[in-house]
Amino acid sequence: MRFKRPKNTLEGEGKKSRLFPKDKSQTKDKKEKASREKVNKEAKINRESKDHKESKEEIYCKKCKKYISRIDLEKSLHICPFCNHHFMISPKERIKILCDENSFVEHNQDLKSVNILDFPDYDAKLEKAIKTSGENESVLCGLCSIGGCETAIFIMNGEFMMGSMGQITGEKISRLFEYATDKSLPVLGFSLSGGARMQEGIISLMQMAKVSSTVKRHSDQGNLYICVLTNPTSGGVTASFAMQADIILAEPDALVCFAGPRVIEQTIRKKVPEELQRATSVMENGFIDDIVSRKAQKTYLGLLLKMHERKEVKNASI
Ligand SMILES: [Zn+2]
């Protein structure tokens, strides 16, 4: 008996799949892919539950592989009491640790990124980042005083798309430098970034030049710029304003690089030493002036700002 495929009818289309089934190898591929994904997912869950069984009370330190009480960690300024690992902290927490009480005033907090290139899923990612970080962008900018010295400050936020540098990140930092140049104020920066934001393409890369030009104008007026590199500082941020400061400091063991170790390993197909691109090794090679623990930063930075205070400008304005 011969089957005849009905033409141009919905019924025919429906029957088509039954009478002329799809290529079997395609179905097999799909099944294999699904089972592979399932295995990977289960392995990931097992790995996470085995290695990082974090709870509301305890947090896991990836460096020394120990559990620390969240209360103790907060008391120790988010530094692991066992191995001195500096955990990532939010800009608001850093302000609490560093600035004189109630001295911080935020600038340009309402500026928000837009999906200028219509990049797929970028809108959803931005929305999620705003929700998880509680901030509108990957950098917090403003004015504060440290040890009684007034300074402009920017702090990059790891919770917002891993501190990636988008158009608004560059705009906020540029505006801060312009403000500091006008008022003859020092700028203190805390860098943390995975690099330029790929969803904004060339526009994110252009921020490197934009911020750099404002750093130059600020410097030409004889103003001080200090940058503290925190873990991780990489990509376009390292390649521009993070490394253009007059005084460059770093937190202990911070990763400071352009391309990260994984990218290098994939390129040269060799394992790179663990300490490569870490603060100590970067300092030994002359890129960093000093490594300062979070506990000492308030005093250290307060002293630096005091030493470089522009008395003649202050007196002139009185
Ligand atoms: Zn630890």
C-alpha cells in the first residue's frame, strides 16, 4: 500500500510528521544534548553542595576552604580571619568603613544605562543587576571626607555585572573628575572590574579614552589622584584610568591584569603560575606603589590626603 502525502491542508501538515517522521539522527542528537545538560546540571549541584555549603550564618572562603560566621566576617571588615582573603564588598560598605561619618554625598545617582545597540537580553541583565546590587550603575560616585580631608570618590561595584565598564560608568567617573578639577579636589578611586561591557561594544571601549582625558586635565591642574585596585581589576579599566593614578595601591592578593589567567592559559596552552597577576607580583614588577590591607586603609589614605592637601587653594578661597 502506498501513502500519499496530502497537500496544502492543515490536516496534511499534521499528518506529515506521523507519516514522514523527522530525521532520526536529529532526534537522537537532541536527546543526547538533553541528557548531557541534565548530567552537567546534577554535577554542578553536587559540586556546589559539597564545596560551598553556605548558609545564612556561614560563608565559605574559597582561598582557605574554611567556613566563617557572617557576623565575624562583618566585624573583621570582610577579611577572612584564617587566610587574610579580602572578600568583595559593596560600595556602601566601603563608604561605611572608610569615610568620616555621614560625610558621603552621592553624585549622578540617577544616570542609567540603556540598550543602545539593541543587544539581545541586555535589558533583562540590566534590570537584574539593578535589583541585585541596589544601584543604578556599576560605579558609585560622590564627595566625602576621610580623616577630615575632603575628596571626590568613585567605587566600582562587583555586584553590578561584575563591575563592567559601560557608557554610564565612564560618564559618571568623567563627571567626577571634571567636578574635582573645578573644585581643586583630590580623587580617590576603588577599581573593580571584569573589563569593558561587551553589550555596549565600541561605546564601552570609548570610555577608556573619555575617562583618561578627564584624568589628564585633573592632573594638569596639579591635583592628586589615588587609585586602590581591588580584586579583580582587569580589562579596559586596568588598561586606562585604574593605572593612571599618581599613587596606585592594591588590596592584598587582588588580581590585577588585562587578560585573566584563564584566557592566557587557553591561548598559550600552558598553566600559568598561581601568583602571576596577583598584587604582590604586580608590585614587584613596578606597577603598584603599595599593598594596603582594608583594616589600614582609612588611616593610610587619610594620611596621604593630608600630606597632599592643597593649602594655597584652600586659603585662597577663604
Ligand atoms: Zn580564608
